[in-house]
Amino acid sequence: VYDYCDFSLLWTEVSRNGQFFAGGEVLAAHRILIWTEDGHSYIYQLLNSGLSKSIYPADGRVLKETIYPHLLCSTSVEENK
């Protein structure tokens, strides 16, 4: 997830084994929806400060502290639907 004002990297997430991210959308200020090809979706509250960062910053340095966004809710679709 990148900041749309200055394109700084805010957060990265590795998908679970066999799960592929299909897209995402900004719902409101600091809230995003991310969905997968297999019918799962996640709504996250991003931090208001600039502290939400990737484990692997773009400049190659390792962060001293990693802060993750808060998962507000998740849903999934049954296989037969």
C-alpha cells in the first residue's frame, strides 16, 4: 500500500500459501479494503501517523520497529457460491 500523496510505502503484506491478492480500494480516510481471488476480503485501519511502514523499506534499510495496520473485519465466500 502506497501513500497517494507522495507515493511513500506505507505497508506490505505477504499472501498466505495459495492465496492471491486480486485488488483493493480506499473506503475512507485511512481505511482500505483488500480482496483475494478465492473470495476473502479484509478491511484495515491504517495508522494516521507515518509509522505504518514495510518490513523492507525502499532504501534497503531494516526498520527498528514494524507497526501493522489494525484489521477491522474479514469475510469469505463459501466455495459453492
